[in-house]
Amino acid sequence: MVSSQTLTTFFRYVMTGGTAAIVDLSVFAALHRVGVPIAVAASASFCIAAVVNYTLTSIFVFRTRRSLKGFGLFFGVALLGMSINVGVTVAGSAMTPFGPILAKVAGIGVAFLFNFWLNSAFVFKARGVGASSPQ
């Protein structure tokens, strides 16, 4: 059985992750539109969205202080999610008729649950979730 605390945290993560996903997809689409190669555009958009995601997740989901050390841990873990995100985007673009934008949507979706699990189990848990107020 999933606790109500976990469900509340997950709902907040969906909201902040959704915002980061919109940033990721928008930046990817803009870069792709101007001719940036798919893998480069997918990686760059993910990195920009990771900054947004860390900030929003720290404040609204896990309610912890933002720090350079915390961002480093978050981004280190996010690189695993990025490999899934970019891998699905590149493979989906090459192997399906849906095109790069829909492949990026799939990449974001596949990586989402993996990222939530890593963030809740390792990144923010290790930092003492709820121990400090957001800045």
C-alpha cells in the first residue's frame, strides 16, 4: 500500500516534473527547428530542464534548501535519466514514423518514473527531506 505522504509527494513531483518537461520539449523543439542534431538538442534541452526541475523540486516537492552540492547530486543522478530520455528520443526518431518531437515526448515519459524513484530514494532522502525550509 502506498502512503498518502508518498502520493502527495508524487503529485507534487508530477506538477514540477511536468513544468520541467514543458521546458525540455520547448527547448528541444526550438533547437531541432534551427537544425541542431537530435542527440545534441535532446541533451541540451534536458540539461536546461534539469535546472528548472531541481529548483522546483527542492522548493515544492521535497522542501529542502537549494545548494550547489545538492544540485550536483541531483544532476549526477539526472544523467542516468538523461541517458534514458536521449536514448529513447534518438531511437524513436530513427525507428518510428512519429518524428523527433513525439520521440522526445516518449523519452520524457519513459525517464519520468525512473527520475522520481532516484530523486525520492537517493537525492532528497540523503539530504534530509523536510529538514530545512526552502530558500
